[in-house]
Amino acid sequence: MKIIRLFFKNIKILLLGWGIIFPLSFIVPQKKNLLLFIGKNEGGFFDNVKFLYLYLCRLGQNSVEYYFLTEKKHIYEILKRHNLPAVLHPTPKSIYLLLRARVLVSSSTKWKKKYKYHLSHRAKKVQLWHGIPLKKIGMLIPKVAKCHNSPAGRLYNAIRGKNHIHDLFVSTSEFFTSNVFAKAMRAKKIIETGYPRNDVFFKEQLDEYDLIEADVKSISRINKLRRDGFKAVLYAPTYGDPVGNAIKSGPLNLNELSQFAKKHKLIFVLKFHPSIHCVDEFKSFDNIIIYDRTKDIQPLLKVSDILITDYSSVYMDYLLLDRPIIFFPYNYKEYMEVQGGLLFDYDSMTPGPKCYSLDQLQESLINCVVNQTDEFSEKRKEIRKLAFKYQDGKASERIWDFIRKEYLKILPE
């Protein structure tokens, strides 16, 4: 049944996408100053697209027309309430704008659904991406490369619009450009600018726009507890855990975690990947906060004193804050088997203690919080220099300057 559904879906894409919409995209004239921003997960308002879009909103550029395009009605309504330009897809207006767009900005390769790729075929595609990887991505994943290099795979990708080459791909450093992105992604040009989402780390205070689609209630509670002398410890693991997650499978005992937090004046904040459905047991602990897994993590990173993670690229962003990072790869062997290894040696690329049990994790936290020792400060500096060409909060400015000059031919106002 699955094969039959896939067959008819491909036939539909061929007839409607390539037979009707694609030719139409050459008939409707482009608007040379029109940009569209498309967020991850059907137009979610977070990650690099959110913060580059907000940068443009704050600039108040009169020489360019731009919209945030989303399939989520609540996102559209939130942005409209803030008087920010947005459009809901699919609607007649979104179809018209996609046909006319000069530049389309995204942060993942999955933005193309609902014929957005066919409609915007002639637009310049700017790929901001969504993290400095430790795990294999793109063409560095064997099955992806195999599919791309086989005739059947190429045909399937072509029907789905997956063979396109990014006009511009954003990286954070020459090291990751040459060692990862240039090999993993198909792009005409790669520039090292840094990520727009990390610009918030360099702001004195976040404003109401930065907090759109953040878990504001949790952030407010964390800020209050920090003012009362608590340290906020953020646990943000990756997705795709082969043994479930650290709580479900046992390494993190909530009762022990809660008692430890009370003893050392800590508040634990748990932020799971959006693809992970959390359990509700945490709600009974007043010193454990569950940050909404679907909300923007960037404002949360800014108000956290210590990060605990495993293989997630979130720690790369956190390096810019120069705060302690503890690694908790309790499932290392199983995870490596599933992933087929990582891009780099795990120990050399992770600047923090490695903990494999709750006892080891608590010991590392005591060193950070009680003893205030920071033996990985120089190692963080080393990896930070490797990962980021710039550490100044001006990533959005650099990306916008490139788009403005190269694609829109707009002089600064």
C-alpha cells in the first residue's frame, strides 16, 4: 500500500508540479526586491530564519518587500498581531508571492513541500542551515549519497525537487566549510558569516520580538530563580536516541535529580528535541522545569548557566556564551552503532567532562557550581575558534549585506 501511495503521489507531483506550476513560474514576472522567509517544520518561527527575518524587520528597509511564509495559522496570527509581514500558505497570496519571489531564505532542506519549490523555481535559494554538525549530514550520509548517485534515486529526487543546488549556503568558519559543508551540501557559494540566531547572545536584553515563539513562562520563571541565587542547568539532548531517552531508560532518576538540585540550589531545565514526545512525570517537581519542546531554544540558552548535552550541535552555539558544558553520552556505544560514527572524534571535539552515569554527572556539577572549577575553559576557547570565524553578534548584518548587494542590487539606505 505504501508503494502504491508513493507512486500516485509522484504522479501527482509530475502532473501538477512539473506539468502546470513549473511552466507557470516562467510566465509570471519576478519582483526584483521580493524576499520570502520559510521556517523549519512547515514554517515554524525559530532558528536562523526567525532571527534574520527579525533583523530585516528592525532595519525598516523601504526598498525591499519581504514576508515570513508559514503553514501554521497560529504563527501567522502572532506575527500579524506584532504588525510583522507574514503570509499563510497555501493561499492565493502565498502562491502569487512564491511565483514572484527573487530570493527565498530557509534553514533546512525540507521547505519545498506543498509545491513551494515548483512555485519559486527561479528564486535565488539562500540556505542558512540549522547547526554546526557533529553528526553526519547531507551527502556525507552513505544512504543519501547512494540515492543521489543512482539513476533511480536521481529521478526520484528530481520529481520531488531534491536535486536543486543552493545558490548560497551559510557556514560559520573556514574549518567547517572545507571539512563538512563543501562535501555535504550542493551549493554554488558558501560564505562564513555565523548564524543569525546567535546574535541574541550579544544583546544586553532580549526584546518582545526575540521572545516570539519562545517558552516565555519558563524563561520568566528561570530569570526569577536566578535572581534568587539559583543556577540554571539546561539539559538539551539530541534526537534519535536508540534506547529511548535518559529518563525513560533510567540514567536520569528524577527523584535523585530533584534532591540534588535542592541541596545545591540548582534549577534543572529540560528541553527535548521537537521530535521527542516527553513524559509528564516532571511536573510534580518544583525545581525541574520542562521547557516546551516545540519552542525556540535560543532565548533559553542565554539564560542558562550550565549546559548538559550529548551529541547535539546546541553545544556549538553555547560556546559563544563561554559557560560550562557537560557531556552526557550515556548511550555512546548504541548511538555510534546507529549513526555509523560521527564526523569527528568525539572526545577531541567536545570541550567538557564526559559523564556516563548520574553519579558522574552530579560530580561534574559539583565541580562547576560548588567548587567553581572550570578546567575546560581553554578547550572551549580552542573549539570556539575552530567553529566561529566571527564572535561579534553581526551574522545577520553580514548575510543581509550579501543578499542585498549580490541578489537584490540594492544600495544601502
